[in-house]
Amino acid sequence: MREKEGGRALLLLLKHALYFDNFCLFWHCAAASTKCKVNEYSFFFKKNPFCNINNNSNRSPEHAYAAVTHAAVTHTLLSLTAHPQRGTSAANMSQKEVNGSSHRGKVLTLETMNQNVRQVEYAVRGPMVLRAVQIEEELKKGVKKPFTEVIKANVGDAHAMGQKPITFIRQVLALCAYPALLEDDKFPEDAKLRARRILDGCGGQSIGAYSASQGIECIRKDVASYIEKRDGGIPSNHENIYLSTGASDAIVTMLKLLICGEGRTRTGVMISIPQYPLYSAALTELQGVQINYYLDEDKCWGLDVGELRRSLTAAREHCNPRALCIINPGNPTGQVQSRQCIEDVIRFAKEEGLLLMADEVYQDNVYAEGCVFHSFKKVLFEMGPEFSSVVELVSFHSTSKCYMGECGFRGGYMEVVNLDPEVKAQLTKLVSVRLCSPVSGQALMDVVVNPPQPGEPSYATFTKERAAVLADLAEKAKLTEESFNNVPGFHCNPVQGAMYTFPRITIPQKAIDQAKAAGQAPDQMYCMKLLETTGICLVPGSGFGQREGTFHFRMTILPPKEKLKYVLEKIAEFNAQFLQDYS
């Protein structure tokens, strides 16, 4: 038994030693310490550069062993003389290494990983949020701070900020998740009707089953009906609807289809500055070319076609611009595009041969008087066949925003218009690689596009709750604008829509110099000091892009009204002290 164990140990050592210059030293030491038969391991000799017993049949195993040992010792001594540092490898060989684990470094390191991923930046969940989480842990451990909680005003996560779920939405989802509740009289019949329809579209009548990659058919039909109703009867075909894991997943999928070429033929994508960092992050990962066009802050973050043309002309010197992205209502800027602006953009896209990507996830979040949401598809078709039969358009919507705020369910859709049929087949193939979007998110999207109708039992409660959420957001949008415009050094445009404010702030030169010396963007230093002083987490404007020499931050308007007032007061107090410290 001992002899057998010794042979196994030798075998492991030999396998390991094949990768080392001092292979023969391992062999010599191992063979000397065991009583195994050398000829049982003679197949290893074939890989030994010093001895070939297969070409010398007169040699006995003992002769072969002696030859190998002599050659091994000679080679090892020469090797150690030439490379003395190698001598430690055998002497210091750990038991873990003997048992087969490699002594080499990690396969995946910062240097060997995908460098495109390494270059990705996503400010919304960047250094500010990481530090905010650390501070939360410190507070839990009793570390004394000048505040008692961290307020994460950096992200549009409605429910995390205290917004209550819409009753009807959660009733339908509960029925889908636990169909036995369909027999419970506490649930209204219109909720049961929708749940049964969704479950009938699921494999095995369970939302735990995979769906078709494009999404459950009956839900896609409901999405198409919703779009038709929203757009005043303009037809929508459910075959052009793709249900997705939030709008973000659909946006990245379209960018994957678009980006190709090398050098000056590499795909360029036009994105607004300030922008939502999903776009810059995805373009970095996919090696697309980011083409910046600037919104006009002095005109309430308006979009000017002259700026689009300037940006496009400059980009054609180094890439192949193929798509134009619009966020309406805007994130982080909160503007709502006028119909005239949308028409101008569509004409520009047609003239320049650009695919339009319309990010419309905040379409219900419109607050300012005189502002109305116009979908790009509606305007496109109302401009007539000259445009509606030619311009390629992809529009996106989500369950995460608007009055729903159901971020965690990851529900969304995109509608494609005028997409080449062969490309559409490739799109379907691409989404099928990930099987399907979360079916619970698909079910949620169905409730969003197919809400209670007049005469149904849930209609009154649903409309009351929906209106209350949107009215509350409108009030907080106005409160935020007015409060910031009373802060010295701040300028805040009206929050016409969406869920954020993006005020311009004044940073003294002394603070700018200190930030640059520390390798920080000045507005990042400002936001980090705000976090450490008040516990309020914001996102610096540099994470979204901004004109050179200007500084901003993005803040959500989602906190409950009293907490929002507290946040606004603390920011004003901090800013006064900051200006005093760096004046």
C-alpha cells in the first residue's frame, strides 16, 4: 500500500515537474524517496530531453533511471548556476503545489481582462455610491457622523425612495405568481381576468416557464394596442414588438446590431450631452464611436439641429455615423421636446441617413404647463409617407419609471419601424441567445399597457393612485427648481419632466485647483464632500458629460416631500460653507 501511495505521489510530482526547468531534480528526489519501479513511469521519459530509453532497448530500467538522474543533476546544477533565483522553486514547493495546484498567477487580471470592459464607466453607480454604501456600514457599526442616514438621491429608484406600488399592478402580479389566489374573493375580477390571460400565454400556465424570445405573444399584442391608442390610431404590429429586460437591455441590443467596421468606417452613434451613462458605457464596451452633441442649457436644455449638423460633420472625419439617440423626456436634464423639435430631428435623420433611437421611458412624467409628450413614432407617421416609409426608428419604454416605478421587475419593450426584414431576423436571433426577458417583468408590462378601463371594478382606485403619484412628482419638481434657484451660485432649469434636476453650480477656482491636484473632477469633489458632510448622495455632472468649464450634479426628485425639503436645505447649507471655505 505504501509503495502504491509513493507511486501516486511520484506521478503527481512528474506531471507538475514537466512545466519546470528543474524537472529532473524533482524526478531524482521523488524516485529516491519511493520504492516504485522506474519502468512503470517510463512514458515520462519520452518527454525528458536528456534520456530516450525507447531508442536504447538494451538499457534496463535501472540504467535508465541512472541516466536520467545524472542528466537531471547536471542540468539542474547548470541551471542554478545560470539562474540562481530558480533554486527556490523546488525547495519552497508547498504541499498545495504538490497536490496539483498551479503556482502561476491568475489567468484573469486587470492586464489580461477585456480592456473595453475596464474602460467602462457608469457614474450613476460609481465611486459616489460605493462610498455611500461604506458610510451606511460605518453608521451601522456606530461610527459617529454629522448625520444619521445616507439619502441616495443619485438614482431614479422610486420604491426605494418610499413610493407605494400601484395596487392593481401588484394584484395582477400576485395572481400570476400564485394562481391559487384566483379563487380568493378579495381580488377584483378585472385583475383576475388579466392574470388568467397572461397565464394562458405562458408555458404550463406558469410565469416560471420560459417565454418566446421576443416575448409572450398576447402581451406583445397588448403593447401594440397601447401604442395605437397612445398615438391616435397609427397602426402598430405586435411582430415589431420585442419585450426586454428593462429598456436598457433593448438599447444595448440595438447598439450590438449597429456597431461594425474599423478605423474611419467604425460605427459612430450620436448621443446628447448631458447623457444617460448607459449609452457611453455600452459604446465603450462595444467599441463604438461616441459622437457628442450638446443640449442648450440656456434654452432649457433644448435640442438644436444646427448643433446636430456640426457634431455630425466633425464626426465624419474619423468614423461612420449611423444612429442618433434622443432621450425624451430628458435624463438627466428633465426637458420635454416640442413637436417642432421632433419634426426637425426626423428631417435631419432622413437627410443624413441615420437610424433614430428614441428613449421614451419617461413618457408619463410630464409636469410643466404647456409641455406635452409626443412620441417619435406618432410624429413620424403624421409627417407622411415621405418620412414614415423611409426613416428607421426604434423606440423604447420601461416599467421602471413613470407612475409605476417598478425598477426591480426589469420589464420593458422596444418597437422597431422600417427595419430591414433580414436584419429583423438577426435581431430575433440575437435576443434568443438570452432565451427571454423575465416573464414577471413581461407580466408587469402587460398591466401597464392594459390598465383598468372605465366601468371595471379597479378603475377608480387605479386612476386615483396614478394621478396622485404624478401630481406629487409635479409638485416636487417645482419645489426643487425654486429651491435651487435661491441658492447662491446655482442655476436650475425648470424640471419639465422625468425624475431629475440637473442644476449648474459654481465652484471657486481654489476648489477646482485642489480637485485637479487630487486627480478628481471638481464637481466630483464637491459631491463627495457633500456626501461626507450631509450623507446626501448625488451624481456629479462630469459623469453625464457637460460643456467645458461648467459644473453640475444630478439629483432625483423622488424622495418624500418632507425628506426632499430636508435634502434641499442641507445642500443649501453645505454650498454656503463650501463657497466660504474656498473663496
